[in-house]
Amino acid sequence: MSVAEAVDHRIPQHLADKLAEPHAYATDEIHEVYRWLRKNEPLGVAKIDGIDPFWVVTRHADILEISRQNALFHNGDRSPTLTTQQVDQRVRAMMGGSPHLLRTLVQMDAPDHPKYRLLTQAWFLPQNIRSLDERIRQIARTAVDKMAATGGRCDFVKQIALHYPLHVIMTILGVPEEDEPLMLKLTQELFGAADPELGREQASRPEPEPGKEFDFGVIKDFMDYFHALSERKRKNPTDDLGSLIANAQIDGQPISDFEAMSYYIIVAAAGHDTTSSSTGGAMWALAERPREVAKLRADLSLIPGLVEESIRWTTPVKTFMRTATEDTEFAGRAIKKFDWLMLCYASGNRDESVFDDPFEFRVDRQPNKQLSFGYGAHVCLGQHLARMEMRILWEEMLPRLKSVSLDGEPAMSDAVFVNGPKRLPIKFEMA
């Protein structure tokens, strides 16, 4: 029995529909869905009009186990993000049968994945990023000074959280500082394609479009920009990640232009968006919890714990899809070859069997087995850099931040794949 035929473990329709509704991920609705699924149907089947049926994986242990079995559950055989049948058909028609608009590490499996990952892996190893400490610290100090200069009121996301990690990754990539606003705009349009405020095409739509996770025009604009950058880096290579990608080789041959552009896009977009989301999520949580701020100010050694908790709490990458490569039994379910599975990271990060009081934000949570960076071969390449950036920012900010509270209504972006705070008005007092 394939996922399309499964009836015994079908998720109630009103809950299944929420899994493909971008706005549900901007509210607590998705967590209520996940809570029910973890308790009643932790590996159930979602059947939604216009979308191929898929298994929904909500338990922490199951997400880790599927992530560990990379040969059995592939990223590249079908779209690794939830998409409609209509969009899938359009992409395949454009891409010669491939379900992918890009060919990044996200869309690859072995043997290509480890080869392409190795190209840039050294840049993100802990021993290498340590050399960036003072460089990043200066960027963090500038960000904190900018916040202080607002006079005690700001939109923390729009004025601080979005720009700090953006400047860090663009510096590493070799993108000129004057182009950072364009990179931010394209990233928001890429990941916020379904959001009525962020998506390029959404202004004309009465409601967000289910399955609308990428915008073709945005990807073209990204590629046009990086094609020109790549040409410059090939002619005049410098000591940056952009030059490495422009001149990269696999098995002694230059990588294709399409693969190079894809690599640029994933580094440029994912390299800052998820970090800014976790940073914004942390400030949102702290603005509502003065006791946690007091804990941190009294003991700055809790900052690494704040970083881990903010990553768990926000879970910027909400879902990834995997495809079974053969018939198998998993968690008591008969999974068939080519079945599609949704890994629900935000659910795993609220799993009551793993986290004590998972709906509480605790800067001193121990242990914290958050799985936001993934696991196995596809674990986030930039996880050490992301942790370092957040740690340094809080090290520079918390000694100066006497108090903080909300100063209006915050908001999350509408997206099934990657989302985070898009608006966070705060008022604060600096020491």
C-alpha cells in the first residue's frame, strides 16, 4: 500500500490542510496541529487537494532516524520542499524533467552531495571561523550601537536582526556592501514567496497560495546577479567564498554555471536568513520574559544556552521533504518506494518526550537537543558560524541592555518551508 492508498493513518482533513497553509506557520495554529499529531498520529498521511499525498513525521526520534538514513530517504528524487502538483509540473517542464529549480546541497544526494559539500566545508569549520571572531565582533558592536542610537524604540527585526548576519555572510561571500539591500530583498522574496507583505507576487492575491514556496522571477534575479559576480571572481579571484565557488572543480572539471549559481544562492540566502530569524525570535521571547533577561545579565555564561534555545524556539526551517528510495517499514508504517515524507522540525523541537515544558522559553535549558540544523549528511553547513554570530551579538548587547519589552504587535512570516519574525517593535533601555 502506497502513501496515496493509505487510509488507516489518514490525518483529519482540517488538520492536514493546515500543514500546507502558509499562514498557519505564522501563528500557534501549526503547533496545535503538531501537538495533536504527536499524540494521536505521529506518522500519519496528509491528503490535500492539488498536492501529492505525503507522510507527516512529527516525533523528534523519527525525524532524527529518517535524517540519519540518507540512502533510504533521499532529498533529490522529488522536491525537498512541499509544492503543489501544478507547480511541480511547471518546474519539470522548465527543467527538462527535473523537479528542481536549483541544484544546491539541499537537492543533492550521494555521491554528488559529499563532493559539493566538501567544496566549501573548510570555510565553516570551527577552527576556521574562529579567525573571524574580531571581524564579526566589530560588526556586532556596530549593530548594537545602531540599536542604541534609535533612542529606546525600534523594530528589532527590520533595523537590527536582518542586517547583522546579512553583512557577515556577504563579507565572507565577497558581495559588495552596497549590494546588501538587494540581497536582503531577494532573500525575503525567495523565502517569503507566500507572504502577503514579503512575496513579490502576493500583493495581487487575496490569500496566500498553498504550496507557493518559491518565485521563478526571484530566482532569475538572483542568478543574473551572481552570474555577473562570478565572472568578476573568475577574472580577479580574491580570498573569499565567492571566488572559491566561481573557480570550483569536481573530479577535475569546473562545476556547471547552473550549479555555481545555485551554490551562491543557497549560501547568500540561507547563510543569513535563518540566523536573523533565530536572533529575532530570541529578542521576541526575551521581550516577553524579563526574568530570562535578568538571568542573562546576572550570568553571561548562559549566552550559549540562549543561542540554543532561540534556535529551538524559532526553528527557522520548519519543514523538509524526503523521498523513500525503496519499500520499507518505519515506525510501524509500510512506506513504499517514492513515498514523500514531511519532516516537521518545529514539531520535533516541541516534542514532550524530549523537552521538559517545551512551550516554555528557558535560556538555561539543559539538555537542549534541538534539531533545527538537521542531522546526518545534510546537517547545516553553516551551523557553527550561525552559533558564533548569535553568541557574539548577545555578548556585545546584553551587558548594555537593561530592559526590553514589546512596543506593538510582532508578526511572523507566512511560509511552510522557512519562516521567522518579520516585524518586532520593541522598547528598551540601554545601560
